[in-house]
Amino acid sequence: MNPALEFRDGHFSRLVPFNPEHSEKLATWYYGQEYRFFFRDFTDPLTMEALKKLDKSMARAGYCLLTILDKETAEPIGLMTFILEKPNARVYKFGILLDANCQRKTVAIDAINILADFLFNKCFAHKLSVEFSDEDKQIHRITALGGFDHDATLKEELFMDGRYYDEARYSLHIDMYEALYSTYLDSKT
């Protein structure tokens, strides 16, 4: 079981457990074509009532759903998920979605650092992994620049819109996290 979901603040963002108040923004992402890969495991439309309970639905499958808030405005700007994928090896898998207005900024690295700090230091993770559509060159760039190792390209692992897509898998090990980011949240912007 995870410790209390209390996260340190990032430089630009804050992570909080999903709140039904964030459901309207969640609906724009859920039904936005550009975000479809984040919701790739959801095949049916969801009502607003179902979206308000998405965190509880995901928790039944072992996932934790978080909202990324803009640190200055406290407005939802994205989502993160995580799950303890391999308990014996202490491998956590996470996902991230950023609103289109926040992409190509340092918000992704900031939010990933907040979650990594929590998972490595409070949950004692050994490794974090992330999987995404291999076609998303921006996420390839962010993960590579962020010190993640490219573990594999999983051929035809995703099926969406009537076709198969390859999926990329990257990971960040604790030693790389400590070398690159152990003081990130303590530093000034």
C-alpha cells in the first residue's frame, strides 16, 4: 500500500489526488482527440458522473489518479497515474497527460520529478517506467533528455482507431534519479 499521497511542490506545478471538481477539465481531455493515447485502455464513452468517480474506478485496478495543478493558479493542467507494476522488483509504472497549453514547457519534467520524489523516497521504488505511442517524438525527446533509458519498442502493442501502433518503453532507475534530480525540488527556479 502507498503512503499518504502527500507530495512536495514543484517549481511550476503541484500534484494532488484527483478531485471530482476536476471532472469538467477531465472531460475535455477524455474526449479530446489529441489525448486519446493517454486514455487508450478506456473504450467506452464515460458520463460526467462516471468521470467524477474515475479515480475510484482506476483504484479498483490498482492505479492512483492524480491531478497536476498549475502552482500559481491552482487550475488543473494535467493528469498523472501510477501503479506498483512489479512489487518484488519495486517497479512503478506511470503515465502523464498535459494540457496542450502546457506542452513544450518544463511542466512535464517538473511533474515527473514530483512523482519520482514521492515514489523513490516514500514508496522505495527501484525503477519507474513509462510507456507511450512510439510515434510521439516529443515524449521521446522529454524522456531521453530527462535521463530515462529506452528499454524497448513494443511492436503493435496499442490498438486504436482501427490500427495497431508501436509503444515505446522508457525507465528511470533510482541511481540515475539520484544523480540527476535528488536536489531538484530543493533548488530555486
